Amino acid sequence: MRKTLKISLSLLIVSVLTAISVFQFNAASYLIQDGFTYEPVANQNAVIYGYDNRNLDLSIPYKLGDSYVSEIGKYAFMNNSSITSVSFSNAKMLSKLNSYSFANCTQITSIVLPIWINEISVSTFQGCTSLASITIYSNLDTIPNQAFYNCQSLDNVRLPETVNSIGNYAFGECNSLSSIYIPKTTTSISANAFRNCSNLTIHGEFGSYAEQYANENNIPFVGTVTHKIGDVDLDGYVNVKDATLVQSYSASIIELKGESLVLADVNGDGSVNIIDATEIQKIAVEM
């Protein structure tokens, strides 16, 4: 019994010493410079994990110590209600914003994501209730789950042509969101991506998945016209065939939709009828 107790006590002491050494190692791996708490990682990179709010107009630095700032760590600025702006313009080695890194930063009003930031994560900007403008120059391939959830002041968003998916609640509860451009590369959008965005209009290309999604979810859609006005059959020419299509539509013989319907409204009065067919014939003669 005493032997067993002795062994157990020895193991306990070893465990405590190990935990202390691990804690000391972890504590020693974090450094502080210019108010930033950061950790050097492989390949002379650094991950930022916190800030002391000495400057409320936050500028992410290019380097900390001998390391290039490559990521903003999880929860780094979460619940920071003091900083009023953030700039990534100097941090040209920064490629990733991790989960919740700016969540609930309630005083930030605008964000510009430069081309070198390739990835944002789950809930990166969730709860940034004053965020009214987000400009994306970077080549993001996905808008993750809840990335902009509850950004109540967000009004107008244009997604880059590289985005292929929009995740769960990505823009959920963004009740001021009135317009979003979704590129033709986007082929997956969560059913609840725009939950409670009651004022939203989706912009995109006719025939894209964005149009299909908008129609399936009863969201107004505005399509981008890529052909000349009057080119109803989308063949690159305005001629008598297009006028005939408009005449047939006016007589309820055929159905026009999408870009064809927009191009058929030659005089722009919101109605497609025989007057538009006549206008197309005039264009064809002049050409």
C-alpha cells in the first residue's frame, strides 16, 4: 500500500512539474511589442493574439520583432469595443484572419481587405454592429459561416469574382443590407446565408446560380446585361429575329425571361410590347 502511494505521489509530482514547464514554455513563446501580443511561428512569421488599445485607429504592422505578421489569431480583438478603425495596408505578409478575430468590435465602421488577405474564417467580423462598409480586394474563395453575422449597419457588399461559396448565416441578421453582388463563380449559397435580410436585393449575372438562388428564396434579383439592347436571342446581333421574338412575346406565344426580357425592353419603359419590336426593327435597319 505504501509502495503504491509512493509511486502515485511521484507521478503526481512529475505531472505538476511537467504542467509548470509547459506553462512556462507557452508563456515564454508570447512576446509584446508596440502594444501587440504575438507569437513567432515557423518561417519567420508571427501571429497576433492581442492588443493593449494604445491607439484606437489600429494599424496592423508589417513586422513584429524579426517576424512577419502572417495571421491574426483566434479571438485576438474579440469584444474590443474601443478600437474605431483597423488598417491592413502595411501588413503585406498578412494572409489570414482567424475565427472571431474581430468579433464584436462594435466601434469599427469600415473594413478594407487588401489583395494579400486570402482567407477569413468563421465569425471573423460577427457582431460588428457599426460596420457599414466592407471593401474586398482579396481573392477569397469562400465567405465562411457567420463571417458577417449581425453586422446590423452593413449596407452594400460586392463579393470578388473568386468566391465560390457563402456559408451558414454568413450575412444573417444584417437587417440593413440592401444590396449584394454575387459573382457567377458562386455555386453554393446556404439557405440561411441572408437570414432576416428583409431589404436585400441580389445583383449578379443572368443565368448564374445567384439568380437561381434569389428566385428560390423570393429575393429580388437585378441582372447584369452583357449583350446589346435589342439582342433578345443573345446571338450578338440585333436584327429582325429579335423583333419577331418580341412580337411573339407580346402575343403571349412565347415567354421571355432573364437577360432576354431586359434586352427586349428597348425604350426602357418597364413594359415589353409591339413598340419595342418596332424600335428593334429601326435599330436593325440603321445597322
